[in-house]
Amino acid sequence: MAKTTEQLLDDAISVLRRGGVVTIDSVATEAGMSKAGVVHHFPTKEALMVGVVDRVLDRWEAQLAAIAKGSSDPIERLRAYVDLGVLSDFDGGDLALLADVKLRDTLTSQWQQRLRPWFGEDAPGTGAQTASLRAARLIADGAWTDQALGLLTMTGEQKALVRSIAQRLIDEGSQT
């Protein structure tokens, strides 16, 4: 059965969600097709993993843009990142940037480049303000990675309280 590139990427993410290792063979098995069929779309494992990370980032960026309502303001974008990181549900598929030790630098760089506009790094401020904004980002980073790793579960009420603390840090960091 022929599959689109996007379907193969979704199959690779499914492998990650189950805690598996993404290889051309594992994606072929998941997709129910031959290894050659996968190689037609992704000639190397690196090409496959870059595609997987892009697929995850496409989803994240769409959610972030919806939360930020299209704003380009660095503070509003950071607020959106905090909301996504703290309030959303994550799984092993969201850890695609960590899925291959040999490609970690490439995938991390790709992740950083695509998500940097959402981290509030371009917001003006004093050292203390920048620290408050960074602390809010670190809360979001910790929340989503812990959840994706299965290390932390929070109730809706707990998520709302953590979000409130992170948003207060953003308020501190954005005061003029």
C-alpha cells in the first residue's frame, strides 16, 4: 500500500509514542510497506528524523499560533508557549528531538531554530525581567518534557495553578 510522506511521518511518530526506536525498518513495519517504499520518501535515517521533528514542530507551531491568535509580540508568544507546555497533553512522540543520539545536535538545532520565536528571548528588559521570562519558559519546558517522558501527571486544577505561576512570572518580566 502506498503512503504519503505525511502518513509515513505519522507512522514514525506512532513508533515513538509506543516507546520504540525510529528506524527505516520500524517505520516500514508500522506502515505495512517495504523498506524500499520508505527509502523512496526518506533516503536516510537522518532525512527521516528531520522529517519527524518537522512534523511535530508543524503541529506545535499551529497550536501556538492559534493560542497566540497570530500575535508576533514576544511576550504574547511566550504566554502561548507556556499555555501549550503546561496545559496540553504530550507523549513520547513529542520527544522526537531526543529520539536519536547520533542526530541529537542536528535535531536540537532544528527544534531551537523553529521554536525560538516562542521563547520570549526577543522581549526587552532588565536582567531580572529576562530571568522572570526565562523561568516561565523553563516551567513550560519542564511540564511538557516530564509529561512526555511519563514522569509527571497533573490534574487539570494543578495544571491551571502551575500556568498561573508561570504567567505571573511573565507579568513580572514584561512590566515597563
